[in-house]
Amino acid sequence: MLMTNLIAPAPRRALDRSRGFGLLQVLLLISVVAGLATMGYLQWRERSAINSARQERQALAQADRAIMTYASVTGTLPCPDVDRDGLQDCGAGDQKGWLPSLTLSLAGADPGVDVGQLRYLVQRGGGENDLTVLTDSWRPLEYNTAGRTFASMRETPAAGTYQANILTLTDLCQRLETGRTTPYAAGMAEVRAPTVRTVAYALVHPGNDDADGNNSPFDGVNASADPAVEDPSRRPLLSAYNDIVLEKSYLSLFIGFHCQPLIDSINTVALAHDVVEQVADLREGNIESAKQSIAFAALSAGITAIETTATVLEGISEAGNAAAAWALCAATLGLAVNACAAAPQHTAAIVLTGVSIGLNAVSIAANIAAAVMAGNALALADSSVDASTLTCPSADYSQALAAARAEVTDATNDRNAIAAELATKRIELTAADLARTAAINTLVARLRQPGSSSNIDDRVPPLLVAADSWETNSFAVDGATRRRNNYQDAVNNWNAQIATYANMIANRTTMLAQLNAEIDALDLQIAAATTPAAREPLQKLRMEKSSQRMLLSDPVELQKQYDDAVTARNTAQSNLTAAQNDLTTAQANLSAAQTAYQTAYNNLRNAGRYTILVGGGPATVIGCSSTVSGVCQSGDFNNTDAIRDAIHDLMGASSTSPHPDSKYLLPIKIRRIITALEGQLGHAETRITDARSLVTRLENLAASPAPCNITGRGVTPMEPATSMGILIQVDQKGGIR
């Protein structure tokens, strides 16, 4: 009978386990993929938030510039756009709405945003507080012969003789000054801060979403119709607020529009007109006044010339400071954080020197014009006066020119010294590169002696790589340490400034009274000083105390300075924390690099017995390098001391880390110095160019003084109507430019 052998099939469960992923492995794979996706999403969201915040602040800055441009052209701030058609709506008296983008564009000011994107709040508190209305709010001052004061505005034809409705930027300046000194009242545009304050205007960006869930992209009071915005310093709370507010105070606009220089320039011409009018009316009685006016104009021109010299000297000082800062930055290979940060600021300050010189030249010309008007009137009023004996205002630029020419010499010498040092360093680099290559070749040769190669040749490159890594991380630790120290200093300085502002806020009234008394005492001392050397420190001290008094007189601005200082301190503290973390990371990296170097060093110094190929083979000898007794045997070619000497020649004598000035690392250090010197040389060239330009400008001013023609007896003086016409033209133009 036939028998069949049946083989039972393997259990199905056992077979299933032997092929494919199980459920657990699939779940683990899904978890890993999900984790990676989450990390990528979080990083993307963080980068998006940073870019979004930067774009939002840029949008506010662009809109702010457009408003300033519009106000410079029209003399008013635009009304808000209430119905989101892009045009300002002034009829209903609304103070809050949308930025009138189309109105700004039609006026030639690019707002940078489309219609209905930014909220806009403007002060329309009524009367002189309405910054969207242009009226004849300001007129030149008039001399009061009875009270002998020059402190009251001229009257228009209703009560005086001055032309009405000359509407320029000075009228907006007057409204800003009125608003700055007007106490807060309900209904005025305001900033909702712990202490409510009025605001000239404010812009609000809504952020990137509806943070507080009020069905509006704007959060808090920014979304309401109230004439108010949130405090710009408000920060997100539980993700319920992400708006950005840009606030413009009365004082910041007053300064931004250069209101005081504009007003002073018109009042100077107004005073000249009053002198002409008095001479024409009183003739003999005004002869002494005319003489005083000429002397005053000459004195003012002289003072302005002295100020020009001081400005030139200050600019030269800034050039020297910039050169010193760039030199320190170069000498420390960029590690001197404060010096490297200050150098561009000093360089930028030099540019302002030329601007100040131009303004002073205009001031001197205005003083000469006033002297001519008064001198001509005097010559006709008194027939005994010889015009040739009258003092004509002049400006002595000799001291400023001498200083500017000396600056050209100093700047040239500085540039030449940098160029010479740069040439020297390039020569040193060539020599250092050769010495480094020779030292590396010597080390390799010591490994191979007495043959041509060895089986430990490949241990040299890891030593070189480890040395490079140690140098890079050592440099990073130095930089991180300096940054940490710099931010620590910043935190300490801001804490001191916050304490100063807090004391000023708490004791404002007492400090104001004390400052007034100190300034009055300084005025007496300045008047009694007989030499410029004695007056200069007193005048500098008075300027400092006047600045303190101005800040104490404006509690809103004082509080803002305090708040800004707190914000700056908090930023510095955050930067300090980050810098400390960076330093910790850099130190850990340096420690790892140092360990790697020690390992590579030991692999060569204690290579033990190894094979040396002689004459290209096949003959070999046994080489040995070891600091351990008994490793090297009799008959070995003992290279222990030769390898040690070669490593020390290349890297320095330490076994823990290479020396920064060793033959291997010195070329890296010199290259960094050369890069820094090349940057320093570029700024030295710019310093020479600026100094030569300054000399040329001063030479032109000295060679072409403003004309001063005070003629002889019998010449018809300027009529009051003529000087009044000049004054009105200057007023209509908006000042002497």
C-alpha cells in the first residue's frame, strides 16, 4: 500500500510575525513623522511672526512719513477716513477712523498702504486743539515801545496793521504749542495709559489676526469708536492683544517740523522791520537804538562765527572719535562691541557738521541784512553820522579754517599709518604662511625618519583640523564674553537712568524750582565772565540744566522717557539672557574642541611602535613615539623627542590646546587683522574726503561774505512799507531757508 508523507503547514500566526511591519512599528513611525512635522511647523510660525512684525512696523513708519509730508505741504494734519473710501472726512468732527490713503497720495505723500488698513487717530479737540484746521494762529512778534518787550504777536487789520490770513506751517506749529500746554480734558484724542495723555496723532496696525475675538482685526480700545488708542508699550497678554501703536506727541511734531528755527527766523526779520519803523518815526530819538541794533547784529554775527568754529571743532572731534573707535574695533578683531557699535554713530555725526555750518552762514547773512537796514536808517536820521565809521558785521573763519586744514593733515597721516601697518601685516602674513607650511612638513618628516612614509601619516591632518576648530571656538568665546559684558553694562546703565527718571517724576515740582534758581545764578555768572574761557563751562552747564528743565516742564514727555527707558532696559535684559546662553554654548563647544585637540595630540605623541617605509619600499623599519617607558624597544627608530619638538614648533608647547600665536594659528590671526585694517583704511579715506570738503566750504564762506553796504550821508533809508513787505514775504514763505 502506498504511503504519503504529509507535512503540516506552519501556523499562520508565526508566519505573519516573520514578514512586514507590525502595528507597533507603524505607530512608532507615525509618531516620529508627526513630531518632525510639528517641529517644522513651529519653526515656520516663529519665522513668520518675526517677518510679520517687521513688516507691520515698516508699514507704520511709511504711513507716519506720509502724514509728516502732508502736514509740511498743507500746514494741517489730515482728517480720518470714516467711510473707508480713502479720502479724509472732516465734516462730522470725527477724530478716529482709517488712514486717508488716497488723500495722502493726491498730496504727493506715499502712505505705503491701501485704503482701510491702518486705524488713524488725530487731535480735533476743538478750537486751537484741532490740528486738522489751518487758521491764522501765529503772527510775528512786535516790539512794544511802552513795555519795551518783544513778546506779543502783531495785530491784524481789525486792531493793527499786519496782513491777515498768512497761512503756513508756523500756524500748525502754534497749534502744536497750544496743544502741548493744554491740560487733558474729556473728548480729546488720547492714549489709554496708566496716566491718560493727549496725543497729536496715532497710527494702529492690527497685527496678523483678531487676537481678542471681538470680530475686528483691531484689539482693545483700538477697535472702538472712542477717540483713543492703546498705550504703545502695551504687550500681548494671554495672546489677547497683538496691535502695534505708533504715537506722535505735540513736542515730537514741534521738533520734527523744526518749528522753533522757522519762528525765530521770521521774528528776526520782524525785529529788523521794527527798527526801521522806529528810525523813520522818531529819527533823532532812535539814533541810539539804531546804533545798538547795528552793534547787536555785529555781535550776533560774531557769536554765530564762533559757533561755526565750535561746530567745526566738534565735527573734527567726532572724526577723531570715529577714527579711534574704528581703530579699537580693528585692534580687537571686531570683539570690542561698544567701539564697533559707536564707530558708525561718530561717522554719521560728522555729516551734521556741514549742515550746521550752512545754517550758521544763513544766520550771519540775516544779521548783516538787519544791520544794513538799521545802518541806512541811522545814516539818514543823523546827517552827522559817517556811514564809513559804522561797524559792519563780519565773520572770522580763520580759526575754523586752521582747524579744518589741520584735520586734513591728521586724517592723511592716520590713513598713511593704517596703510603702512596694512602693508607690514601683508608681509608678515606671507612669512607666517611659509613658516606654517615648513613646520607642517617638518612634523611629517619627523614621523617618517629615516624613511619616506609611515603608517601614522594620517594622524597629522586630525591634529590640524582640531587646532582649527579650537581657534574658531576660542574666538567665538571671546566675542560672546564681550557681548555678555556689554549687555550687562547696558542693563546697569538703564537701571540707573530709570532711577533718575523716577526721581524726577516723584520730585518734579521741587526740582523745577531748584533748577530755575540754579539757571538764574548761572546767568549772572555768565554775564560777569570776562573771557570766553571763563564763559564756556558756565554756558555748557546752563545748557544741560535747561534741557533738564524742559523735560521736567513736560510731565507727559517725562513719563514717556521713563517708559522708553523701562522698555530699553527690558530689551537689554533679554539680550543679556540670550548673550549668556550664547556664551555657555560657545564655552561648551570650546571644551569639546579642546578635548579633540588633546586626543589628536596624544595620538601622535604616543603613537607607539609603527612602520616606516624606507626608499619607497619594500624595506621597512620600526619607528616609535611614546612617553611611556618600555613601549619603544631596542632596535626601534625612536622618534619620540623629534615628534614632540616638531609638534611644539608647529602648535606651541602645551598639550592641552594650541597657542594663538603658534606657527599654525598665527596666519589666521594675521588675516583677521588685515581684514579689520582694510575696513579701517576705508573709513580713513572717507575722513580725508570729509575734511577736504569742510576746508573747501569754509574757504568759500570766507572768500564770499554776505554783502554789507551801509552807504554815506543823505542816502534814503528803507521805508517801513518796504521792510514790512519783506517781513510779509518771509512770513508767507515760512521763514528764512
